[in-house]
Amino acid sequence: MTDRPRISILGGSGYTGGELLRLLLDHPHVEVAQITSRSQLGNFVHASHPNLRNRTKLQFIAPDQLAPCDLLFSCLPHGEAARQIDHLSTLAPRIVDLSADFRLRDPAAYRKWYGSDHASPAWLDRFVYGLPEFHRARLATAKLASGVGCNATAINLALAPLATRGLIRTVVADVKVGSSEAGAEPSATSHHPEKSGSVRSFAPTGHRHQAEVRQELGTFDLHMSITSVELVRGVLCTAHVTPTQPLADKDLWKIYREHYGSEPFIRLVKDRTGIHRYPEPKLLSGTNYCDVGFEVDPDSGRIVVLSAIDNLMKGAAGSAVQCMNLMLGFPETTALTFSGLHPL
Amino acid sequence: MSTPATTTPNTAAATCECPECAAAITLSRIPMRGEVLRCADCAVELEVTSTTPLTLALAPEVQEDWGE
């Protein structure tokens, strides 16, 4: 037994649960107490997360076996945490929910974007949107934090410096994503003969993460298209911005430096030489970084902003652990400084 | 495009501004005319076009040309 905070994971057999566990096992200030899975009940966690073999003796337990803990990560499917939040709040004084259930403040948005009414709308205002780069001060005192949408995170971090300065008139965000966004459950679209080699446009319009971008960045003219490409992990956002005033590359350097200068996980990538001159999701696999770059078309004035993340990390488990660090008063970067692999 | 530098003998031989991204470039010695430097922020190659005053200009670069 230790006096370190006890952390449990609800619904831990999926990819985000595995990434959470990987990060928490290397965290020097917390102890992973329990992890649940109905489908993997009784199995050692390495049955679902083979990279964690010999890292822990934890076995999956049933959700009703969860004991009280200091902080609970919920990785339940969308809708479940909203239905169970009254019960979950009796298990832990702090909760980080990685589903979409508590990301949006407006209950009507759930009907519009998720197709049904929210099961516990009174709880929505009690959660802080779990992107530390936007809500660091509130998260430091928060008891409840939401997760973030991976595609929304790539867009939000790409555009925040421009949006907060009122510099966006219109934006078209073209987002390429890896297959792990679809989760660990197989489907017809993930069947190898269908998936392999495909470039599948699965949401040319109407992706639900649009709601998170609108909530966090405000009401400019926003268009999103999402395409599944031949990646397991990774998101590359290419946002085409029509600005409200002419801007040159040097202006953007100044704006982005001012906005992100001290952020530990945001890096500006805009090199004039070398192979990787702009953000590249492959280099970010397993890391909590978001790389951001940009370029102005001098003829049209269009600004192209690029951002790359690992969807399972900065777009899910990494940001969630960053939130936990803030909520528990640990250095924000604890257990999150893995630099990735190169070559990969 | 070129940018004249300022000399700061106590901390470095010279500092100047990158003509590409406006980052501050600190030099430990006065470079030679024609020498190529690199900006740490944007990685652009910068040619020293003059030493009195110290002036940097964007060096020519090889363009990628996929799809031709």
C-alpha cells in the first residue's frame, strides 16, 4: 500500500483504456488501483494490451466491483457515463470522462449532434472541457473534466491563435485520420480487404466534433471533412482559412509564438529545409505533442494551418492524464514527456 | 530580402533577426561574407551578404516537385 492517489479505469479494454494504463504505470505519483471490463472479466490486462505484459499484474474486474478511489477515468462508450454519472460520482471525488458525454455545455447540442437527449443534462455545467491548453486554470481546481474529441482537438489547437484574435472569416478543415479512431471493436469498414489501401471519406460534412470546435472557438464560418487514411494512429488537420485581414507568414509566426510560446506540448513546425517541414502525425505516435505549422498563399491570402496529433494521446488519453496532473496538483507534464520514435 | 544585424559584444558577437520568421538569431562570432547560417526556429538557410553591416538574406533552396 502507498499513500499515492489511487486511480481506477472504468471500461479499460479499449485503445484509450490501454493508453491510459500505459501512461499511469509510468506515473511516479499515482497508483493504478482497478480496471474494469465486462468483456475481458478476469483476464490479465495484457490480454487486451499486449504491450503491457509484465508491467502489471492487474486483471479486469466487473464494473460493480469498483471500490472507491481518488480519481476515476471513465472510458465507457458514448452515452453510458451520462446514464451512470450519479453512481460514478459516489465512487470518486474526481472524474475524468473520456467519452463525448460531458464535452458540450448545451444539452440541445446532444440532440443535434449525437441524435438523442442527454441523460443527465444537469451535470453538463459541472464538467470542465478537458483541453488544458484552453482551460488550465479551471482544471487545476476542477473535480470533473471531460475528454476531448480527437479531430476537434487537432482543429482547435490549429486555429485557436487565429480564432481568439478574431482573424478567421471562413475555415475549411480537411482532416485525415487513422483507423484507431474507430476503436477496438471490429466492423465492416475495418475488415482488412476493405480497409487496406483505402482513402475513405467517411464524413465529408456533419462530423459531430464540429460542435466542440464551435463551443471552444466561437462562431466563425466552419466547415469540416474527415477522411480515413492508411494510418493506425494519427490525425493531420489541414485547415484552409480565409482571414478577416491580410496576414503574412511573419505575422503568423508572431501570433503563434505569442499564443503557444510556453505551452509544453505545442510545437511550431514550419521549417524551410529538411524532410519534415510541416506537422507529421507519424512522428507523434505515442506522444502527447501537437505540432502546428502554417503557410500563407501570397496570391490569394488564404492561410493554410496544419496540425498533427496522435488521436489516442493528445486526442484522448494524453490530454486526460494532463488533466489529471492539473487536478491532483502534479507537474503538468508528468508521465507525458515521451518524445516518440524515429524512424518509425 | 535581407536584415542588418546589431553587435552585442558582451553576450555574443552579434544578434540578428531571421528575415523569414523574425526569430532572434544569436551568433557567437562575426561570420564571414558568403557563409551560410541556419535559423533554429524555421530552419531556413541564410546567407551572409555583408559583414559591415552584418546582413542576412534567404539562401536559394531546392524545391520539391512531386506530381510533375
